[in-house]
Amino acid sequence: MESEANTASARTKAFDLDRTISLSDGIFAFALTLLVLSISVPDIPFSSSSSELWSAIKDRQNELVSYLISFIVIGGFWIRHHKFCGTLKAVDATFLVINLAYLATIAFIPYPTQLLGDFINPAAFAFYAAAISASTLAAAALNEHAARSGLLSQALTPAETKEGRINGFGVTAGFLISIPVVLLSGELWLGYLCWFLGPNFHRLIRLGSSRKH
Amino acid sequence: MESEANTASARTKAFDLDRTISLSDGIFAFALTLLVLSISVPDIPFSSSSSELWSAIKDRQNELVSYLISFIVIGGFWIRHHKFCGTLKAVDATFLVINLAYLATIAFIPYPTQLLGDFINPAAFAFYAAAISASTLAAAALNEHAARSGLLSQALTPAETKEGRINGFGVTAGFLISIPVVLLSGELWLGYLCWFLGPNFHRLIRLGSSRKH
Amino acid sequence: MESEANTASARTKAFDLDRTISLSDGIFAFALTLLVLSISVPDIPFSSSSSELWSAIKDRQNELVSYLISFIVIGGFWIRHHKFCGTLKAVDATFLVINLAYLATIAFIPYPTQLLGDFINPAAFAFYAAAISASTLAAAALNEHAARSGLLSQALTPAETKEGRINGFGVTAGFLISIPVVLLSGELWLGYLCWFLGPNFHRLIRLGSSRKH
Amino acid sequence: MESEANTASARTKAFDLDRTISLSDGIFAFALTLLVLSISVPDIPFSSSSSELWSAIKDRQNELVSYLISFIVIGGFWIRHHKFCGTLKAVDATFLVINLAYLATIAFIPYPTQLLGDFINPAAFAFYAAAISASTLAAAALNEHAARSGLLSQALTPAETKEGRINGFGVTAGFLISIPVVLLSGELWLGYLCWFLGPNFHRLIRLGSSRKH
């Protein structure tokens, strides 16, 4: 009797987890595909020559770069979410809510991508960085909740937990710090440097600690 | 022989249920992601300054709020549909039709979201509330049909059934009542209050009944 | 050894079938959700009054009807494809190609939907009917190929096969016949009558044959 | 103990593979469905006559052809990716990154499709061919990595590996060669001939080698 209830409960948990992952994958896939709409079609006549079209495409190089950046960013979030979901054994109601908040920030990314592609100025950069920071903070909340509420299977060692936190902290810090850096200095390349350093923060840490030994 | 037919029939039912859930999750995921298109890109020149872009983004704050509201609304529908599907053991032809009608109302939500973001007036509010009411009514029809046609597994107790109905009634009533309230008073905040109270109706009920004891 | 090869082959077939169904469900879900983009947002100023917005929404009633029609049409295709896939035991290379051709016609439907919503004239009607006819013809080709190449499991009886063909024939004939009917008569309601009668053709047939007895 | 770890590891691998395939299928499905947005809606008044609408649709025949070409191209990529994933037994971190790069090129295809439909000139053709070449190169990298890192199950024989490479080489070569051919000659039909010959390259090879015997 009890074992039957356990099985039913286990099935419910597996079902919840499966559908949550399925919705998440759908939103990731769709957000990745919607990015292409942020690249505007040249507004030149049908009979334009090849050279006119080339120069119109060249004018869109900033949009093409934003497409690439956002594909890498959302792709990176997917890889992390994917690894994280592989360590889950169940989800609870709070998890569903935090996960939806996280997905809201992921589904929002095509909008700041459009701004980053359409305008080269600190405001567009800061808006984009703030949006990505929101995603990383929601991801961190998701990780913390899962760890504290016993949703994780045994697979995660303390060392892995620590590495996950350092990794997450680096990414969040990189995007958050880039906002004042760009707004105060007015130099976009300094902000892009923060974006690049953040996700590699754990590598720098590891490099530092391996030098000590 | 009979057991084989039963197994085949069970497999068919599992297949039907799986594909129905898969289509539903797909539509939920895309409706959630399409919402971002309701936030319009600032129509200012490429060379605009940071302050011009900030003020253009501020002009879109109503669209950003609508995005958030609709994400919460659709996300809430998904959580309810998700819980509900976890209690199903099979689907029948009528279920598929009602579910498609329900999904039609979910897939429609990005349109009223756009109106709610683009116009601050009672008509936009009432149109949005009517669209959401249609979703809640379709969801209630789905619940009733499943319960009456024996599509539910044993997992649901009478108390759970009752709570589900009170919950569904609260949400529907909140959105339906908000329509005349806003159209007659012309005050949008009264309508938003209805939206907030509706989904918390069962909590108010429970609060009242626990005070009696 | 042989049994191992059989198992591997069975796994490959199950995998092929699963991914084909998954891609199909994705395209159905997305086509259903994209339909909402065919309803244009009122092009009136932000400060418009409620009555101005109501009249702008009323102007879009033709688009709203087209949305409903296409949701019913694509939803109907999904139900048929869903039932059909439940009878499959495997897919082959030709099946994949025909299925992709079928999905190309499904993914195309948002375009004729837009025309049907934007223009009330025989050309828009005929274009829509032709697009849906292409879908029904591709669906019929898919059915025929699966039956002839032994891709079906035993579940289908000859009576079911016959009913499926009559059903498919009715739908195709309804949409195909509506094209000359509307182009020659110029009356759209005659065409809509064809659309309604086609999918109910098998019921009329059954009604006729039951009267004979 | 060890066998338990193996099982856990096997489960992780199966999970990784499943989610990777699920994300890939999602992106394929959306890219296929987004193509329809590349066909522009006639910009003529609501009250236009049937003949005005027909001529407006005829003006879009180039966009309709581009829709078809891209559906065939992405559909072809899906069939290859689908077959390829059926031979995988696991994925690793590098695989995820290459797969995301591959999906970035697939999700990008709606943009060159729009250019190919909107402009008939060598630049639009070359841009499209370059985008597809990027997809084929990423697909080749994915194949090579899987083969070298032992991600494939035993199902693939050396003959199949060779055929896969010849096939992939033909497709890539067809698209890459078409770029200089069209830019130098200015003749689009020569480029389309390359596109047609490339994917049939392995058939020509086989034809040649069977003649020798």
C-alpha cells in the first residue's frame, strides 16, 4: 500500500520534472530562433544591384554581432540549465515559480538583443547587461532553492556545488559590474571585457589556486 | 488475447496523452516567448544618444508591465494545466477538442497583451480580461469533462476536487467581474484589484473557514 | 546475435518515429501560435479613447474570424495526424520526405490566413482553399504510403481504413470544389458551405447508408 | 557499487542526449515555421479586387520559391541530423558547443531566405549560399567530433562513415562552389545547378564507380 503510494508519488515527480524540462527547452529553443527577427531586412528596392545589397548588409553588421552574442549567451544558459536539470530528482511548487521567472528573463532576451543591435551607445549596452544579470540572478535562485529543498539527487559533490557557485557568481558579477563600468567610462569595450572575464572567473580562480601549490 | 488488447489500448491511451501534453507544452512555450514581440522597438535613429534611448525605453514601461502580467497569467495557466495533466490517465476525442479550444485562447493572449501595452483605457483592459476569462472557462470545461468521463486517475480526492473548483471559480470570477467594474467606473486600478483577488479567492475562503473554528 | 540486431533495429525505428512525431508536434504547435500575428494591432494613437479602440477592434473582426477558422483547420489536421501516428509502427525515408512536404503545407497556413483576414474577395478565399487542399492531399499521400509500405501496426481494420479514406476524400473534395464554386459564382458563403460539408461528408454517407437498411 | 555508478552515468548520458535532441528538434521546427514570415503580405487596400490580389500574389512568387527552397534545405538538414543522432550513444561538452554553433546557423537561415526572396541578384544568392555552407561545415565538424571522441554506437560501418563523408562533402562543395560561380558569371541558374548537383554528388560517384566494374 505504502509502496504503491511511493510509486505514484515518484511517477508524479518524474512527470512534473519532465514537463518542466520540456517547457524550458521549448522556451530556450524559441528564444534562440526568435533572435533572427532582430536582424532587419534591407529596406531597399527589389531591383537593387548586388553592391547596393552588400552595403546594406554591411550596415547590419552590428545586428549580426548582437545575434551572435545573444546566441552564445542563451546557448550558455541552456548548457547550464541542462546540466542543472540533470542533477534534479524532483521539482516542487516554488521551483516551478522560480523557473517561470527565470524563463521570463530568457524569453525577454530577444528585446535587449534588438536594442544592442540597433543602437551603439552605453544605454543599449547597460539595458542588455541588466537583462542578462536578471537571468543569472534567477538561475542562482533556482540553484539555491533546489539545493536547500533537497531536490537534487546525490550526484553533486560539495566541490561541484562550490564550483557551480563560483561559476554562477562570476557570470553574474561580470554582467552586473559591466553596467557602471560602461555608464561611467562611456567605453563599450571595457564592458565587453567584463562580459568575457565573468564566465571565465572560475578559470582565473583555479589558475590562481594552482599557482599557490 | 484480451490482455494483449488491453495493453495495446493502454499504449494508445498513453500515446494520446503524451502527444496532447507535448502539443500543449509547445503552445504554452511559444505563447510565452511570442509575448516579447509585443514590446515595440524604439523608432529613433541609429545615432541616438543614451539619454534619448533611455527616455524611449521609459515610454515603453506600459508594454513592459503588460509583458510581465501576461507572463504571470500564462505561467499560472501552465502550472494549473501541468498539475491537471498529472492527474489524467487517458484522453478521449471530446477532450482533444476542448483542449484545442483552450489552447486557442492561450495562443490568442499575445494579441490582448499588445492592446494592454499599447493603450491605457477601459476598452483595452476589458478586452484583455474577456480573453483571459475565455481561457479560464475553457480550463473549467476541460476539468469538468475529465472528471465526468472518468479520465482521471485515482490520485484526486473529493477535497482536492472541491479546492480545484473553488480555485478555478475564483480566477474566472476575478477576470469576469473586472470587466463591468472597469467599464462602469472607468478606474483601471479597481480592475487590477479584481485580477489580484480572484486567484487568491480560495485563500480568503480558507481564511474565513479557519476563523470559524 | 540476430535478436540483438533486431532489438537495435527496433530501437532505431522507435527513435525515428519519436523524433518525426516530435518535429511534427513542434511545427503544429508553432503554426497554431503564429496565427495570432495575422491579427493586426490597431494603428491608432496611444491616447485613443475606449470607443475609438472598440471600433478599431471591430474593424478587425474579419481577421479574428480567420484566426478562428485556421485554428480549427490546423487543430483538425493535428487530431488526424495524431490519430494516424498512433497507428504507425515505423517510418522509412520516403515517409520522412512526404511528412516534411506535409509539414511545409501546415507551416504555410499562417500566410493564407493573413490574406483571408485582410481581404474579402474570391481570390483570397481561393488561395486559402488551395493551400488547405495541398495539406489534405499531402496527408492522403502520407496515409497511402504508410499503408502500402507496411508501416502500420495491426490496429487498423479494413473498415477503419475505408472510413479514413472517405473522411480524407470528403475534406479534400470540400476544399477543392470550393475554389471553382467561389471563383465562378463570386459568392463566398457558397464556398464556406463547401468547407463545412466536406469534413462532414462521411456522416452524410453513413446517414444515407443507414436509411437504406 | 561500481555498477550503480555506471547506471547513474548511463542515465546522465541518456538525459544529456535526450535534451540535446529535444532542443535541436525545437529549433528545427521553429526555423521551418518562421520561414513563412519571409513572405510579405500584399500592401494593397482592404477593398482590393480579386485580380489586384492575384497580381500582388504573383509579385511574391520569388518569395514563395525561396520559402520552398529553404524548407527543402532545412528539412534536408533535419533528416541528416536525425539520422546522425540515431547513431549517437552519448554527448560530451564539446559536442554541446558544436551543436549549438550548428543550431545557430540553422536558426539564422530565415534571414538569408528573406534576402533570397526579396532580391534577385548575385549578392543575395551568395549570402544565402554562404549561410548554408556554414551549416554544412558545422554539421561536418559535429560528425567528425562524434566519430573521433567515441560518441557513436557500433551501428556505423566504415562504408557508412565513408558514404556520410562523401555525402557531406558533396553538399558543402555544392554550396561553396556556387558562390564564386555566381559572383563571377552573374548567372543565377549556374549557382542553382551547383546546389542541385552537390547533394547528388555521392550518386554521381556511385554511378561512376559502378561503371568501372
